[in-house]
Amino acid sequence: MEVVNFKEKLSHVNEYWSPKIVGEINDSYVKVVKFQGEFVWHHHDHEDEMFLVLQGNMRMRFRDRDQIVKPGEFIIVPKGVEHLPVAEGEVHVALFEPKTTLNTGNVENERTLHQLERI
């Protein structure tokens, strides 16, 4: 058992859209990631995702609306819901999601990460 400091862990993250594992709970990972710019429209067939914003403002786009998520707030994207994370400036996020969650969901492209680094 150890205390994990999000700010300290994020200081080791040097690239955008590349989640790093910082903890495990049951069948889920706790991850940290830095966002900047747009990601990719995608959905997850079998997993919900939770995005906790630690720094900056994130826009979560859905096909029918946008949601702004500010520091200290989180949003849960239910499985099957198409979404597009967007960050106008640098945004720091903690993710809580099942271990089976692929970062690009149903989309396979250059941003797809099959193996995640643990920091």
C-alpha cells in the first residue's frame, strides 16, 4: 500500500494522449494522461470510462452536445456512447476504467496503445 500523488505521477508524462497506469483496483486501472488538441471519435462496446479532470478544462464532445469538465469534476461516458475528448490547452486527467479498455475503443489508428506503461 502506498500513497499516489497525481501531480508527481503526471510530471513523468511527456507525451499527449498516452495514458500511464498508476494504480489498480479490482479489475480496473487508475491511469493519468495529458491531453492537448483533439483525440478521435470512438466508443467502447463493453466498458464505461470515467474522466477526472485535475488541471485545465476538457471538452467532451458527443454527437448531440458538448460537456465542459473543469478541475475537480468528472464525467462518466457509458459504454456504447460515441465521444471525442478535446483540450484547447494542456489538460491533466485521471482515468478510471476496466483493464480491458483500449484507449481508442472501436477505432484502430496510430494513437491506439495495446500496451500501457506503468509509472
